[in-house]
Amino acid sequence: MTFAATILTLYPEMFPGPLGVSLAGRALAEGKWTCDPIQIRDFATDKHRSVDDTPAGGGAGMVMRADVLASAVDDAIARHPESPLLAMSPRGRPLTQDRVRRLAAGPGVTILCGRFEGIDERLFEARPIELVSIGDYILSGGEMGALTLLDACIRLLPGVMGAASSGDDESFETGLLEYPHYTRPAEWEGRTIPEVLRSGDHARIDAWRKAMAETDTRLRRPDLWERHEGARIQSPSGAQRQKKER
């Protein structure tokens, strides 16, 4: 099955962009995924191909029109009716690795990229669009977020990464940050690779990596650590265990 990426944008020339090189680019050339950017202006009805207007109630900037976007969205849905429809927005739910895995396992994704001050809210009331955020910051438009989301999905497609297990221990796959990595030379600027990694004792290595992942997560991402700890102490029935302090 080919993963179909459809992007609704005012700047179709931004795609595939960086996704046309490296692993994603090779996968695109091999037909593992397709890239279909759609120009939103093609669905405007006036001679100026207008896609935005002044905000109701006043204020700075412009707002993308629901009627024009709805026509573009409906065209994309007709092309790929099975693909989930997302819109990149700082008002959306944060993108997680779990959501990425579920998207990558599907037939593809259609992504709406907003610009200006935002999109008329009525579009989200009238169409089944999931708002997605890639972080608590503002970009010039949704295109960079769409590229990020697609890259996260494409690398998980079968045959894209060299080894099927390449992503198993990466950050967020187990609810923790990934453990630190080392490679040759064994000594660099007076710093050596930890002895355990040179021991050949795979049980010790696995234990060290797990401990380092837990330590880094606890120190760098206490929010992730709290969720991980909460999940770890759940009983099979879902009831919370009482921690014993002895």
C-alpha cells in the first residue's frame, strides 16, 4: 500500500521540499509514498483568486475564508476519502509519536496548511478536520508543520528505514527519551566511551541504556517522566497501586 500525502497549501512549490532527499526522497522515488500538493487558490471564485478577508469584529491581519477552503477540502476528500484530514494549527492537540504511528499505518493523510491570522472557525464545524500542533510556538504558515508531520510518518513506512528495528528504542517510542549514543574513536578530547558499552555484556548494556533513558527523561522532561511513572504503576485492571514506602 502506498502512503498518499495530500497537502492543501498556498505554496505547493514547498513540497516535497526536504522530503525529496535522503530516506524520504528515496522512498518517494520508489513509490512507497506519494506527494500531491493542491493549490488552494484554484478554488477561489473571483478574478483576483482571493482566499482571505478581514476578520469579523475587527483586528489585524486577514482570515482564510471557509467557503474557498471548503471547496479545496471537498476536492481532497473526493481524491482520498479514506485518509484522515488534518489542519496544522497552534490551537490543535500536540502531535505525539503514538499519533504518528497510527497515521503511518493508514492509507495516507490530507493536511490543510493555514496562513495569515488563521482559518474561519466555521470550516472546522462543517468538515471533519483534526487540528494538530507541533509545538507551542508560531510559524508563518502550516507548511513547515506539515513537512514535520510527514517526515515523522514516512520514516515509519515499511522499507524506509534500513532495519525494521531501527526506531524501536528512539525517544518517545517507549514513553522515555532515548539513551545517549557513542561511536569511534574510543577516546576524543579526553572523553572516553563508557566502559559498559565496551564490555560486550549485552545484559549490562541494556540495563545501562534503560537507566540512562530514565535519568535523562526525569531530568530533562519531567512531564514525560510523570506520565511514564503513572503508566508503569498501573495494575492490569487499570487501578492505581499504592506505593509502599518501606
